[in-house]
Amino acid sequence: MVATFEQARPLRHPTAKGVTLVFAQILPVMAIVALFPAIPKLFAHFGGLPHAGLLVPMIVTIPSLCAALFAPAAGWIADRFGRRPAFIGGIALYIVAGLTPLVVDDLILIVASRAVLGLADAFAITISSALIGDYFGDQRYRWVAWTGAATSIAGTALIASGGMLADISWRGPFAIYVLAVPLLLMAIAFIDEPVSSGSGRQAGNSSRFPWAAAFSIGSITLIASIIYYVEPLNIATILADRGAGSSTNVGLIQAATSLAYIAGAFLYRRLHVRTIGTLLGIAGGLIGVGMIIIGLTTSYWGAVAGATVQQLGGGMVIPALLAWGQARLPFDQRGRGMGIWATSFFAGAFLCPPILSAVAGAAGGLAPAILVMGMIALIFAALIRFSMGRRHDTAA
């Protein structure tokens, strides 16, 4: 079932709505990457406490876990009680949970606040994804492309900002969550409840849930997410092993290759009318070729080239999957369906490291494992291209 443009009344403040929803898509990135530079400071402060070796890393990882667990529930709440109140409530909860470590010094309470932050992430990512489909219909491709570009730029900026704030104090990076306050004000001002043009119904009226479509979207997103995360999670190690130099140099190289991610997002924007099979075939092919180059090269310049190709494909695949999910899900079940999409995507990020570790053990190291995963990506791209090439199954 392909949804059409459903906003029954003229859309008010469309640009402000789009900017607000793209901003909300950055919150899960903010929840994680801003704290990467603070991990040594957190260990220095809490390292002497019982179970610190387990609990301190959880400060960084537990938001994504909770977002994956609670995204379908967040979507159901939005479908049942309305997108607007659930969205605004989620952002407000995000601000409170995010800023809590600024005023508490108990490791257990901080980890608990981070779990609540993940719950709030589930509302932000799920409902903003649904609202992009609700508001913009067949123009959704414009905003999902901007989502890809914005999250890439924000990730680089947040890591740099987190590093500077971590130099001040272990609490410093948590101050970044004050940036969600303007988002809350924007949501209150510009986000209204979408209405289905089919019957004038608001979100919350139930039709039969499209389990087949949700399973298809979720399973393909899960596989694509596992494949995609191989490079971002491991390229720093490869660059260091290939002689890229200091951690600063590695970080600058990663920032430079992320420009290809932005280019990929806008390449999707140009190609969005193609079938989802074609789009994922192109994106998966680029990701696979990039990883094969990384796996085979013996120089860090070769790794840079491979990472650039991979990021070009990565910039295409996430907007394409997001828009495809929005297109296939009916209006009054879109929140729940996009929750399944978000769960699948976050689950891929969690499953990627153990899967790659198992492949590395069998293949004889990290580089051979990336080579194997690159080949798997090419096979996945070919299967998707030939099994999902139907003209009506698009990401537009």
C-alpha cells in the first residue's frame, strides 16, 4: 500500500515544519557522539566505583538501546493519542533527561537518566519520521535528503564541541543538550496535528496494521543498517593501522570523508523517483565497493578512498529507506510502522560489532572481515535490485 499526500488542509509554515523535523532527527546523534570525547574523563571520575567498567560505557550506549526497544511503543502512542502531543512531550523529556548529569553525581542515576534519554529519542526519531511523511507526501524526498546531510554535519560538529567541553569538565558535554530547548519551542510553534485527507480523521483512528509491509521494511532496514555501520565503527582503527598518524589526523580524515555522505544524500534527492530496488542497489553497490577497497588496501590513502566511496553510498541508503517506509505505511499506522523502522535501524548498529567480530575471527582479522562484509553488501545490493525493481515500489 502506497500512501499519498494526506494533509487535507493547506500546510502552514512548511519550511519551519521541515526544519523542526530535521532538527529532531539529530537528537539521537546528539545523545551519543557528543559524549565520545568525554569517555576518558568519565572513567577518571567514576573509575573507582564498583562496576564502573560496565556502567561508564553504558552512559554512551544505553540511549540507542532504549530507543530501539521503545520506538514501536512511541509510534503506537503517537497513532493513538496524536502526533503533536507525543512529539512535544518526547522533546521535553529529552531536555530534562539530557541535562540531569549536570546536577547529579551518582553513576547509577546518570545511567538511569541516559536510559530515559533513549526513551525520549524513540519519540523524537519515530514521530518526526512519521510527520515528514504526513506533512510532505510525495515531496518527502526533499526533507529526508536534508536529514541525511544534517545528521552528518551535526555529528562532526558535536564531536568537536564535546571534546572542547570535556576539556573543561566531565560534565561539560552534557551541557550540549540545552540545544534541544530551541527545538522544543519550534515544535510548540510549528507542529500541528496532521489530518488524513481520506476521511478527515486525525491520527489515532485504527485500520488493520500492515504487518507484511512493516516486516519487509524492518528486515531490509536491519540488514542495511548492519552493513552500513561496518565502516563508521571501524575506519578509525583501519586508518591508524595503515599509518594515518595521530588521533587528530584520523579525526580530520573521517570528517573529510563524511562530506561524501552529504553528497550521497543529495544524490538520492536527484534519483528519488527510481524504484527502491534501484536506489538500494546503487547505494549497496557503493557501500560494498568502498568496503572492498578498505579491506584490500595497504595504505591509508587507499582506506580514505574506500571510506569516501562507502560514505557516498551511506548517504543514499538511509534517506531512501526512510522515505520508502513513509511511502508504504498508511496514515493512521505510520507512527507505529516508523517505530519498527527505527528499532530495526538502531538494532543494526548494536548487532554490527558482534557480527563483524565473528567474521574477523573466521577471516583472520579486521581488514579481511571488512572485505567479506563488502562482498556481502554487493550480494545484498544485487538481490534487492532484482527482487524489488517494480516500478510502483518507490522511495518517492
